[in-house]
Amino acid sequence: MGGGQALSIGLGHLELFSHVGAFSAAVPGNLEDRYKPLLDDPDRTNGKLTLFWLGCGRQDSLFARGQALSEILTNHKIRHT
């Protein structure tokens, strides 16, 4: 437990956190609405994040949600691993 909280807290407070690691995260369904300013300004977001790491095993029930998050980030040019 905690991957979803890492996303919520870390991405919600980039003035405090430059590293966000989400391990097997329960990605919020409304991520694109919730983090619209972050996604709409990739230069600013990428400038604040030193490391944005997503990790989830392929057999984990949350894998598809993590993969969808990765695609959203890629489409918005947000650097992540």
C-alpha cells in the first residue's frame, strides 16, 4: 500500500518533492483532470521532477492502470521511468 498516496502527495506538492516513486500504485481514475496543470505544462513539471519512477509487476492486478498512466505521461511529454 502507498503507491497511490505517493502519486497524490508527490505530484500534488512538487514544490516539496523532486522525486516520486510509485510502486504498484492504485492510479486515480481522474488523473488527467486532477493533474491537468501538471500535464499541460511539461517543461515546468519536468523541471521540478528529478525522478518520476513507476514500477509494477506484469502479473499485478494494477499493471494495466500503471501502463495507462505511463501512456498518459508519455502523451503529455512528462519524463518518467
